[in-house]
Amino acid sequence: MSIQARKQSLRQSIIAARSNMGETERARLCDQIAARLFKLEAYRTASTVLTYMNFGAEFAAEIFVRQALRDGKRVLLPKVNRDTKQLDVYFITDLACDVAPGLWGIPEPLVERCTEVDELASIDFILLPGVAFGRDGARLGYGGGFYDKLLARLPHQPVLVAAAFALQMVEDIPLEATDRKMQWLVTEQETIRCAT
């Protein structure tokens, strides 16, 4: 089986397992994950954080965004640029006013309200979405390569963190040359410092 086929099979099984979780249980686990995230020294010392807005049955990154804004962090969110097929990054200050559903229904920054950030070197901390993760920091995304392309554009190495449910942790994630590993994985059960 090719790497792409293995990745797709893994994506389908993890997304299905995640979707089968009840809403009350998911909310409880998201709160536990968020509590661990906010204890990370890398988060506490970061001034500029790049994160994402969740969709479907993902970890509720909105919790992270709201707290980061309350903590006085500079919060950046990505928006899919349909022309370049890459992520543009915007500075947001108010989740209620600055964000609306965009491509695939994922909440994105409103370009008429938010300032695009060209200088990516100011980013200290990145919370990345994903479908499955390995204890070694391997990350399986949704297959669009958007975040891999964004990470490749960075002139430096910010701290890369993923928040996920324990059921998203797997033994063997097929990796390609463009795949970047996480430095921290945070689940409801543990905070993992990855061997990267």
C-alpha cells in the first residue's frame, strides 16, 4: 500500500472514531486538554501564537483562542488563499467580530477587519490541527498540505504543539520528506515532549 493510501486509511478511521464521541464527553476532554496546554512553559512565555479554528469533532481550539486573547497574546489565525493554495496569516483581536465561516465552513479571519501578517518571524508558538499523531511528534493532517507549506515558509523554528484526544494517538504514521514533527503533544491524559 502506498504512503498516500496508508495515510487516507488512517485518516478515515481516526475521523470516524473522533466523530463517534458524544458532545458532552468531547467538551469534557477539550477542557482537560486546554488546561494542560495553558500549563506549557512554551505557551506561558510566548507573546505571539498562531493557532487555528476547529471544525467537526476536532479539539475545540476556540477555547485556546479565547484564553490566549485574555492572556494578552498576539493571536494569529490562518485563512486559505484560494489563488495560491496556501495559508495567509492574520492578526485577530476579537473572536466574535474578526472571524466568520470560510472555506469548508472553517472559521477564518475576515480580511476587511484583520491585518495580514507578512512577518512570520514574530511567531513564538504554533498550535497545529491534525487527524492523528505519534509519540515521536509525527503528525497526520487532512491531506491538503496547507500547514506543511506554511511551516516551510517560516524563517525560524517556533515551538510546534498539537492538541488531540488520546484516541488520535497511533503507533505508526507514514511520513514524507515535507512532514514536520511536533515538539509537544497534549492529550486529556498526558503532555508529551516529543523526541524531535
